[in-house]
Amino acid sequence: MVEYDPYLEREGSFFVEGSVSAGGTNNRDWGLRPAFGTTNSSARNDSPSDFGMNQLYLSFGKKVLRSGAWSVGIQADLLYGTDYIIASSLGLESETTGFNGGHATRIANAQPHWTRNSEGGYKNYGLAMPQAYAEIYAPWFSGFDVKLGHFYAPMGHESVHSAKNFFYTHSYSFSYGMPHTYTGLLGELKFFPGLALQGGFSQGGDAWADNKGSLDLIAGLVFQFNSCSSLSFFMNSGDAITDNIFDPATHKFLRYETAKQTSYSLVYQHRIACNWTWAIEHDFGSAKDAAATLDRYGNVAHDTGNWYSLVNYIYRDITPNMTLGFRFEWFKDRNYTRTIGDYAVNELLGYKWDGDNFYDFSLGLNWNVCKNITLRPEVRYDYSDAKMVSLDSATEYASGVFDQFTDSKMWTVGGDVMIEF
């Protein structure tokens, strides 16, 4: 793993930097549509079997100077490619209204803004602005930082920015379990070099504009035990749109309600030896009244949706320019509020989903061909026990979420080339 941090070298200076990631996978077996509602940015990467440019990423601005005096910095990031959908926010890259009216709950049911294709859906390639913020540094305690604007959610082990990830594909936890960006304010106070407390507020996860009438609380804690071990915790809590019922007869939404939604991410990372690094991540989320379930009378009712996961990452440096990585993940989506979506139970069509566990095993390699070029091949195996059955469970309509909803497992071979500049 690369330990060098160019941020320290750029403190107080203006900068322009970027990267290009282009790659693809070998199959079209992905059946489950992600929470984003498009084939782009599934739990793997973007459209399967298509080789293309995932990201052309550009960052520019001025970093704050942490040298015992007040300092101000700014930063803006632009992302063009097939990965733009995972960096999109309600009210910026999309509208805050849904395809059929009403308030959009996520990018899945939000009308596109400048990324609209000829059919009214999202384009395969698009432009997103994942970050645009100002930063203020004050020399209080061991340093106090405040970000104001649009910035990445400091949750989980993976990042929207492909150059910061080891694996070409993403985990279910990253794809479904957490927000990727916030718009609001986030402060970080370092009490001493190894301990930092974070806190602030936002418009909500992946939201540029507020369409629910309230702010979310965001807070975190970062503890650096020593040069080898660190622990980070981050959470957000606030109201979310959970009841936006669509009436197929009138093509209108019947009502609009909000309810409490809370999620957190806990990551521990440890350098085991000179050549080994281990990271473990646990995520949890709960959304009140967000799930559609059947009551004992066979009627559709609302229940709390919970999702949680455990992800292990192990990295082994083989040579100074080559690292082998392994990822194992278990993701559980109780009541299907994150994966299957709003139609996990449909009494009109007479089906429901059964089984809510998702697993992935990934083996990847990072080969730094030269200073600015990295190859990232990967082999991945997915398994899920989710299947579609009749309301009385007597008939099976879909035996899995892969291979056009006919299989419970899937093998994927893919990779990309990363060029940084």
C-alpha cells in the first residue's frame, strides 16, 4: 500500500491534479438494479461487459496551511464518465422531483437534470461535481478545520474517487449502505495529534437541495493509535422521505411523509507487518417506515428498514510496485429498502422477495507500472439468497438476482488502468 500523502506537500499552495480510469468487466449477468435505479454503478462498477472511461477526475483549488496561523482554502472536483451517477446529488445533477411527480427520495426516482438522455432517463456518460467547498483552519488545540459547501461523506473504507480505491469494483456497503456526499458544514477539532472530533449538519445524504424541510446531524470520531493503527466512526441522523406512495390508477402520489433515518460506519485499519495491512468495516442503517411488508391479513404495511454489513480488506505487498488485495463482505438488507427498493412487496402483481443476504469475494492486484500508471485487475464472486416468490411462498418467480434474475451466484473478471497527473 502506498503511504505517501501528497496533501502535506501541497499545504498552503494552489493545485490542479487529476486522474483517468478506464476499464470493464466480462459479463452481463448483473440482474439486481441498484438503489441508484440505473445499470450504471451497480455494486460492481458501471454497465457490465462494456469497456469505457469510468472517470476523468479533476481537482483544483488552494489547500489550507496548517502552520499555527489562520488559513483559508477552497476546492472543487469534477467527474466525467460512467461513474458520475455515484457522485450525483438531488437538486444538482438531478431534480428534486420524481419521474412520476412527488418528492424524489434518491437518485433512483429523481428526474435527471443535465444528464437526461433522449428517453428521459440517465445517460451512460455524464458530468458530476462531487465537491465544491471552502475550508477554514484555526490554530486551536492541535488544529480546527471547518468545511462549508459540498464535500465527500467521510464514511467507509472506499471512495467515489477511483484513484483512492484499491479495488476496481465497489462493495455492497459502499453502493447501498451509505451516503457519498453532503452539502452543509462539517467541523473537525483535533484535541491532540491522535484524536479528532467531527460534527456539523447537512441537507441529507447525496442531496444538494433540501426537499424534506429539515437538516441532518453529522458527527464522527477519528483516533490514531499509532503509526500502524487507526479507528474512525462517522454517523448521520435526520428525517428522510419514506412514504411517497404512487397510485398507478391516477399516476399521482397519494401522500408525502418523512421519518427518522440513521446510519453509521465504523472502520478499523492496522498495519500488521511490513508487508500486510488489514482493514475491517462495519456499517449499520435504520429507516423508520421505509419498508413495504405484509401484515398478518395479507395487506401491505410499513415497517422499519434496517441494513448492516461487515467488510474485511487484506492487502499484501508483493514487491515495491505490486500489491495483492482480498475483500470479503456480508451485506444484509432487511426489508429491502436499499437493494430491491420500493417494490419488494407488490400485492397488485402478487409477489414478494425472500432472502436478504448479499456476499462478495474479491481478489485484486495493483501493479504500479510506473509512477503515474496503475493496472487493477480483479476477480470477483457474488452470492445472494434473495429470490422472488408468490405472496404465499408457494411459487418461485425469480431464483436469484443475477443472470437476468435466474441465478443466485455470479463470477466477474474485470479491471482498469489508472493514470494520475
